[in-house]
Amino acid sequence: MTGKTNWDQYHEYEGLDKILTAQKMRSAEEGNPVHDEMLFIIFHQVYELWFKQILFELDDIQRRFSSNVVDDRDMQPILTYLGRIEKIFRNLVGMMDVLETMPPQSFLDFRRYLGTASGFQSWQFRLIELRLGLRREDRIPVFGGEFDEDLRAESRKAFNDAEGSASLYDQIDTWLSRTPFVDWQDYKFTEQYRQAVHNMLDQSAQHGVSADDITRGKAKFESIFDADKHDQAIKDGLWRMSAPALQAALFITIYREEPVLQGPYRLLQHIIDVDALIAQWRYRHALLVQRMVGMGAGTGGSSGYNYLMDTVQKHRIFNDLFSLSSYIIPSDALPALPQQLKDTMTYGYTKAA
Amino acid sequence: MTGKTNWDQYHEYEGLDKILTAQKMRSAEEGNPVHDEMLFIIFHQVYELWFKQILFELDDIQRRFSSNVVDDRDMQPILTYLGRIEKIFRNLVGMMDVLETMPPQSFLDFRRYLGTASGFQSWQFRLIELRLGLRREDRIPVFGGEFDEDLRAESRKAFNDAEGSASLYDQIDTWLSRTPFVDWQDYKFTEQYRQAVHNMLDQSAQHGVSADDITRGKAKFESIFDADKHDQAIKDGLWRMSAPALQAALFITIYREEPVLQGPYRLLQHIIDVDALIAQWRYRHALLVQRMVGMGAGTGGSSGYNYLMDTVQKHRIFNDLFSLSSYIIPSDALPALPQQLKDTMTYGYTKAA
Amino acid sequence: MTGKTNWDQYHEYEGLDKILTAQKMRSAEEGNPVHDEMLFIIFHQVYELWFKQILFELDDIQRRFSSNVVDDRDMQPILTYLGRIEKIFRNLVGMMDVLETMPPQSFLDFRRYLGTASGFQSWQFRLIELRLGLRREDRIPVFGGEFDEDLRAESRKAFNDAEGSASLYDQIDTWLSRTPFVDWQDYKFTEQYRQAVHNMLDQSAQHGVSADDITRGKAKFESIFDADKHDQAIKDGLWRMSAPALQAALFITIYREEPVLQGPYRLLQHIIDVDALIAQWRYRHALLVQRMVGMGAGTGGSSGYNYLMDTVQKHRIFNDLFSLSSYIIPSDALPALPQQLKDTMTYGYTKAA
Amino acid sequence: MTGKTNWDQYHEYEGLDKILTAQKMRSAEEGNPVHDEMLFIIFHQVYELWFKQILFELDDIQRRFSSNVVDDRDMQPILTYLGRIEKIFRNLVGMMDVLETMPPQSFLDFRRYLGTASGFQSWQFRLIELRLGLRREDRIPVFGGEFDEDLRAESRKAFNDAEGSASLYDQIDTWLSRTPFVDWQDYKFTEQYRQAVHNMLDQSAQHGVSADDITRGKAKFESIFDADKHDQAIKDGLWRMSAPALQAALFITIYREEPVLQGPYRLLQHIIDVDALIAQWRYRHALLVQRMVGMGAGTGGSSGYNYLMDTVQKHRIFNDLFSLSSYIIPSDALPALPQQLKDTMTYGYTKAA
């Protein structure tokens, strides 16, 4: 980079020729400049930059998960990048504060120039949803249409690639299902745990819990432990994740202090954090839309607000990891791990010592 | 305070003898201390302190609004205190991050000691709802019961007082309805605005809008302007606020730059901000509950999560102020204000000059 | 925009052809891709977008302040845009969380490709400083050089324009100095206030305050009230703002509830908020640099961290508005305003009524 | 808890009889109620509650670190509790927004009733500083006095206990120093690393780096590697941490992907995060004080603001961990780990397989 000033180098390095000239206010072009249109443009450009960053992180995370065996050393960068995605979404949620300084009147004044362009047309965000694991059939239709019709060619390819390969959801399911410790030599986690649940529930009879409730309690756990019951629960829409994955997630959650499980437990926490942050972002978006254009009160019609509120509840991807919390039992009722299994779940140096 | 050290003075001033001795871990008392119970206790104590502060601010705000005529000088403290309530709720939303560090397993381990106590039993929060204007009949039943049955005597009195007097919602409605400029000498805002809407819609015929749509467009505005249509809309649950209040809020929103309207516009913005923040707080609470105890997946039962999600959508109080955004028309279609009216809406000194 | 899909329209409207292709990882170009370089690039691109937005808001705010008389109706958009700048800086402070997810090792691995480019070379940020009112002579030298040497031509022009016209600081000083109520007909605020200060201090003798302290107390206020003392204080670097501006700012602060002062008081608050947020942003930047590259411990050399810490303390622009807090006296010692002055400071309609 | 309503149970459980009756406004007691005094009281009570929580977390963390060997399973709760302390400090920083809504005039109006009580007298905060490792001799004197003179008896005991035992700083130093892998059988990390540094620097001669700079570069690293040089650096105030601890921290930072180092690396990150957040909190506190009572401009006197700004820079505890960033070398220059060492740093199950 010789011969160039520091300023030139920074300018070129950051691509500022492109970045700082990409704002065209339609209202100004049409001779009626509306001040706040600039904010609207730049706000969404910032979004798109962060979405690109999130996709870039997902590329790396998903590449690491695509191995037959995820290297334990990969857990470190995977957790770092997931933590980064979490921080980015946290920032995206907070950014809404900036756009909310726009008076609805101002939005109305330049809205006519937007054509049909709107924040709903971010293909990068929809690609993030696809890559994370939101399925086509689980989507709320966008104003009656498919979420991806008439896509631009480059986006179409990215969507096809995403749908043609494993989503992060799929990868997590596969990775969890391979957890070796759940079924280790003579140790069968599901048998141990089922027994512990039964013991606990049986003892609750002494505290006045009815036989029916105890039976129901036991049955509930079978939707994780029994393959047929689990299949039925999936058909009923109560679970999405495979039974082996759920069992492993439960095992990891319960025995999270074992060295080999500390990373996987954090991974599950990060997934839960990201899922919850996307949900918060959707909700902030719904509130913003309500503030800017109302919610159709007085008209009875459907609206952007209603669509977004539906996605808040229905476009969650990792609900199953939240639901697992109702399958934990108190610490004093948990079955102990065999010492041999514990040994294999800790570091090599402790055995050497 | 002579004779006391600085430390004593601070300690006494802040009531630390009470504050720092008010934490009794039931799990410890029962011989089975669970570390995270302390966080659960202190977290809710912080909530209750902030709720007390919010009620204290509402006392002052509502006292000022209870006059027949709100002194223009009162606008300054009212806005300051509303801004403060907003910052407090913003903090309450962020605080969820702290409680989310608690593993669901830990919660389960001390949950048995809570009895039926839960965050749902904050009478101060329900009093805030009452004081803001959430009506008894608009509430989602809490697990089948009335929201205030079996209240403690002191809370009962506060609830009765709140229900026996005007809520902030009522006060805002009354205060808006008294806005003198909406109907000033010969000037009638509703007539001017209706005419502007009709002009705008009639012109849209040239851009291919159908006659039916134009008729529907005109009819929509009558739910604000026509007393009978508005009554019907209230019965249909489409509006809650009185027609004169809605008209004034619309007037303030449109002509927000006139000096006498700058404060009232900010007031409406603060109300909208607080309403949206409470909604976000409810949503974060729902996500926290889902994370800690699941959402009943696999059981089909109703749950705390579902109750909270219902309140997110239904326990909004100031929806009407959000909805007004769909009654604004573009700046170039707005009727101009008569100069005489503008003069009376500005400061005395400009006329003197 | 006919014939184009929604996706096309959004893509073109947001300039995504430029925005999403402006990332060139030098490490990749040199055959040694370092994953985290993408974050570094995009992070600064987001910064530059927000800086552009801030400058765009300043354009509008400064245009309104450039009139001989600022229209009272302009107060509304000015406050809105200042509030927006505040929210943007709040977001910039929070964004540091994202970059802090980058391990120092990763930064080191692509740092060699940056040449001399660094965040210190954001001409937009320096232009913001200039536009707000940071003077050339008050700047800490950047590693021994002038802050603007070797600027690119377009930046040079913007810097020259900014230095050749009034900064926001200058405009605020001028605008404050013109406040008519400080010297209104027979009313002289400085005389009234000086008398009130003297009364208060004289009475403090009864509570054991020494004559010397009382004399010193009175003298302190003369640096605002007495032209010569104020000139000396400016030479001593104790004040920057003109005496009439300081007097008006004090007047506004004290009588902030008078309708005509409510907007100006908010303006002062916004300026203070923005100044404090920029300071926080500088401090977060310093902490980030310390985390990424250390602070020269063990070497004794100067460093980016030290430079940034110096700017945290020295590059403040509106310190005087913070300092005014030590010139307020208790409410019960404040002189009352004449009724005639109060009348002129309220709205026209109250006189009409 | 039988016979009690849910409300009673929550009320008792949360100690609300104490919490909600601990606010005594002195201004009201003296017949001159100042509204904002309530905010001042409650704000600090919330602080004290969170400080109690932080101390409670430190109790647990420090108990785990007090073992001769920290159990690898303890890393999980230690990291959880450190993460929680981080979230609490993040919340404390954000809380400043609430207190900043108080006009300086209001503060002045009740400040006279505070006596000498001020936020500077939080013994819990100073105890947190002690427990983390801020040394008596490193403290800025508080207005000329010792930071702990005239302490109340209970606080005195807590301070003595803290000073009489290892601080978290001490414990981290000890724990790092025990890291077995730095000196493992034939492997000597410092020798490997010194060689790598020398190789890297020697090669830099080809890129025009001068012999003097290369010599200086090599010498810099000796302050970590050479015991005498390190002793001198400690005397010069350039380092505080022991050489073995610094070496281990460097080892962990560099080889953070090895399974056994993933937890320790996160631990170092958490410590850095907490240190930086406390620094931010101090800085926000300084800005708040400047806003509320000025900074002595025009008086030349020292002030609360100046004291606080001094603590921002001088009361850092874990600076050494930040400084380590300037001792990292690029990934391609790092010495590889022997396979045997890598094996011992991974999980037992991988060897079994």
C-alpha cells in the first residue's frame, strides 16, 4: 500500500467509495426531499451488513459441524462465533431505538416512494432463518404468498443451497444424537433416568399426589424415551427434535459440570440465547410497525403488525431446547454417573496424574 | 447527624439495616441451601424497589393531571417523570439478562420452597397496571381466578383507591378532550381534516384507486369524526379512547411543531414508549418462563408461558395512540392552520415583539 | 419501479449492490484468510454509515441554527434529531460488545495486512468533532502529527467548510446569548441572581461559614457575571463559553418550567447527553484497544490506549454546560420572576383566555 | 406456608415488610419534601442489593478457588457466577440512565439533608474491590483520608477478613501458576516461545527492522520469561502478576482451543470483562457527578469528579491480563505443541476410542 496516505488506506480498506455513496433518497430524486428517508435507508443498510456478518459466521460454524465428528477443539471457535451472533442480534434489537425516533408522519411522507420495497424483503434475513432451520412448511405466509417467490437469481441459489443441505438445526440434532456417553458400555442413561423419575413420582404419593397424576407424570417422559411415543408427539407437533438428540440434550443439561459436557452445555445455552434474541427482535419489529403504521384498528383488516406477531410465536426454531426444562428433576433425585464414565468425561491429564 | 461517621450516616440514610437483612433463603432454612435462591430473592426485591419508585412517580404525575386545568408549567416535571418511568422499565427489561444466568436445574432445586409465591404475586405491579389504566374486564384471568382475590389489606386499599379514581389513561383522555385548539372560534379541525382526507382520496381515483376503496377510505375516518360511528367502534372493541381525545391526539400529532403542542406531542410519545416497554418486559418475562420451566410441550397443558404471551398481546393499555398512525395523511395534503390560531399557539413574547 | 419484483425494488432501494460487495478481506487476497477480518471490516463500515447519518442530522440542525432567529417551531425537529444522534451514539457504545468477541490473537493475525489504516483514520468522525465544536488547538496530537494532515481532497473540503463556518458549539453560544428574557425591560437576571447568591451566602454566616469562604463563594459567581472576570477565566481555561451564553444557560436551567424555556432546557440536556455519550464511546474505544493490543506495560512506551485516554478527558466540547451545575442555588433561595415576564414566557392562548 | 394466601407468601418470601418500608425521605421529615430524593434513596438501595449479590457470588467463587486443586468440574459454576457478576455490572452501568433524569437543581434541593452520606460510603463496594484484589497501597486517597477509617464494626470485620485472606486476584495468580502444561515432562513452554519470538524477530530484519529494534523486541519478552527481569518490572510497576502466572495466562491465550484450556480461557475473558465493566461503571459515575455538581470549573478546586477520574485509571486490578495482548505473536509463528501434550489436554474418551 505504499505511496498512499493513512486516510487513503483506511478509505480503500473499508470500501468507503461504495459504502458512503450507496444512499439515494427517492424523495429527493422526485423533488420532494423528506429528511427522515436517509435514516430509513441507512438503518436497513446497517441491518444488511450485520446480516452478512451473521451469515459469514454461520458459514464457519456449519462447516465445522458438517464433519462426521466435530473436533473438540472446534468447540472453542464455534462458541465464540455463536456468542458473536448473539451480540449482533442484541445490537439489532437495541437499534430499534434509533428508528423509533422517526415520526410516523415522516415515514408516511416518503413511504410512497418505496414502491413495494420494505424490510420484509431482506433475503439475507430469510436466508438466516433457512440456515438456522426454519422450515418452509412452518412459515406463516407473507400476505398470501410464498416467502421466496420471485427471488433474485443470486438469492435463489443461496436459498436452494441452504434448503439442499443440513441447517444448523439439523446439524445440532445430528451432533447431539451422536453423544457417546448417553449409551456407554453397560450404562444406559434413559433407563437410569426413567427409573429416577419413577422413584421420585412414586414417592410423591406420600405427599398426596394422586395415582392418576403420577401415571400422567410418568407418561409425559415417555415422549422422550419411547420411540413410538416420540413419533406420535412429533406428528402431534409437540416435538420436532429426534429422540436421541433430546435425550442427549437432557443428559448434557443435567450433567453439565462434567468437563466434556461444559462446552456442549454452553453451546445449548448460546442456541437458546440466539433463538430468544431473534424472537425479541421480531417483537420489537412488530411494535415498531404498530407505532409507524398502526395495527388496523378501526378497519378490522389484517396488517403487518399481525403478521409479525404471528411470526413472533410461530417462527421459533429451537423451542424444544426451552421445553426440555420441564423434563429436569431435582438434583437430589438425579441418578449418579458411574465413576468409569466420569473418568472418560474428564481430561487425559487427570488420569495420567 | 452529628457524632456519626460518614459510614453510619450513609447506612442509616439508605435504611441498610432493613435492606441488607431482608434475604432469607428458604432452601438454607430447610437445610438444603441452593446457591441461586439468593439471586431469585434479590432480583425480585430490586423489581419491587423499582415498582415503588414507579408508583411514586405516578403519584406526582397523576396529582398534576387531576387539576381541572393542567398548568403548562407542569408539563416539564410530568415529562421528566414519565421519561424516568421509561428508563426504569428499560432497565427492568435489561435486568432479565441477570436472571437468565440461572440454570433451570437450580431453579427447580429451590422452587419447592417457594410455596405458591411467584413473581405473579407482585401487587405493586398490578397496581401499576391499574393506575395506568388496565381495566378489570380487559384482563386475562390468572389461572382461572380474579387478579385481585385474597389481596392483603394494605394492597386491597391501594387497589380500591386506584379503581375508585381516574387512571392515567382516564386523565389523558380527559386532558386531550379539553384541548382548546381543535375547536377554536370559527376553526373546526374535524371539518378541515375530513375535507382534506376526501380531497386526497378523490384525487387517488386518478391513480386507479377504485370508487369502492375510496368510499371505504372515507368511512374509516368517520370512526374518529362521527360520534355514532365512534360509539359503534367502541362497542366493537376497535377503539377505547373517546372521540374528542382521539381528535386532539391526531391534531397534536400533525401540528406537533406549534410551540404549544411540542410538550403534548412529547407526552404522547412518552406514553407510547412506556406502553411499548411494558409490552417488551412482558415478552422478556414470557421468554424467561419458557426457558426456566418450559412451555408445556409434550403435555398439551396450559402454562405460565401461555398466560404471559396472552398478556403481551391483550394487556396493552394505550393501543389507540399507536393506531392513530393509520389516520395521518401526507404533509402536502394536510390543511393549513389559520394564522390567528397559530398566533395563539405560540409564546407571548413573539406577539409582544 | 414497475416490472420489478419486491426483492429487486428493495435491493436497488437499499443500494445492496454496493453495500454487500464492499468487503475485501486482505488476508484472503494474500492467501492467508483470517476469519475475523470480516468482522473488523463490517464493524467499521457500520460505524461509517452511522457517522454519515450523524453528519446528515447535523446538517439539518445547523441549518436551522444558522438563522438570525431560530424559529420556535424549529425546536421540535432540532430536538428530535439531537435525540436521534444520542440514540446512535448509544448504539455505537453498545456495538463495542460485538468487536470484543474477537480474540486479540485473531486481530494480530490480520493486522499486518491493514497497513497504516486504523479506526483512527475515520475522517467522518473527525468531521463530527469539528462540526460539534472541537477546536484544532484543543486537540491531542495524533502520534505527533496534526489531526488532518494529508487528508483526501473531498475530506479536506469538508474540513475547511466546517472550520470556515460556525460549529454547533458556536451556534449554541450565539443562540443562548440572544435569549431575550435574561435582560427584559427593567428585569436584569444577573443582578437578581447575584443578589440572591449574596443573600444566601450572607445567611450562611449564621451556620458557621467563615467570612473568607463567603467572600470566595461570591467571587466564584463573578466569573459568570462580571465581564472582566469572565475574560480572565477564559484565558485561564476555566470557561470557554461566552458570559451572556452562560448566563442564559443558567437562567434556562433554573426556570426550566416556564413554557418558553422547556424546549431550550431539553436542548441543553440533549447536548449534555450527546457530549457524555461521545465520552463514553471514547472510553469504550480505549478499553477495546487495551484489550486487543495491550497498553505498553513492560515497555514504558506511549500507546494507542494512552492517546485515547487523553482524548477521553481532553476532547470534551460542552464541559461548560456540566460545570454550570455548581452555579445553581437551592430553589428556596432563587429569585422569583416578575409576573409580566412570566406572562410573556407562556403561550398566547393563556392571555387570550 | 399453609393458611396464607399467595400474596402473603410472596410478601413474606421477598421480605417486603423491610424492603418497602426502608425509604425515609429526610427532606420530607424536615418539612420540605423534595420529590427526587426518593429516586436517590431507591437508586442506592438497588445498588446495595446488587452489591450483596456480587459478594454472595464471590463467596462461592473464592471458596472453590481456595482448594489446593480446583476441581475441573468447578469451572462450570465458577464461569456461570463470573458471567452473572458481569451481567450485574452491565446492569449497574445502564442504571445510571435512570439517575441522570434527576435535574441538578433537584439534587441540590435535598443534598443539604444528606449530611456527609454519599455514594462514596458504600462499604460493600469497597469490600468488592478488596475481594477482587485492589490493594490498600494502590488506592487513591478519598479526600485525604484512608479509604476505611471509622468503619462500622461489621464492615471492619468483613474488611479484615478480606485483607487477611487471598483475594480473587491472588487466587487467580496461584491457580494460573499451577498450570501443569507449561512445564510438562520435557516440554518447556517458555523456551519454545522465546525461540519462536527470536525467530520471528530475526526474520523481521529482512523487512528492514533495525537491529536495535529487534534487540528491544527480544528484551521486552524477558520481563515475562526471566525471573530477575520480571522482579525488576514489578518494582517498576510494569507488572503485578507473578511470572509463572503470566506465562500460564499466555499459554492459555495462545492454545485456547485445546479442550483443557477452553474453560480457563473463558475464565480469563470473564475476568477481563468484569474489570472493564467496573472501569466503565466508574467512568459513568464520574460523568454523573460532573453533570450533577460540576467539576469545579471556575474554582480550580479538586472535586469528586477528579477523584473518580483518577480511580477510573488507577483502580484497575487485572490490567496485566489486558497487557498480555502485546506478548502474543502471529499464529504462523507459534510453536506447535507436542502430540503427547495435546493428548493429555483432551478428554479421556478420545484416548479410549
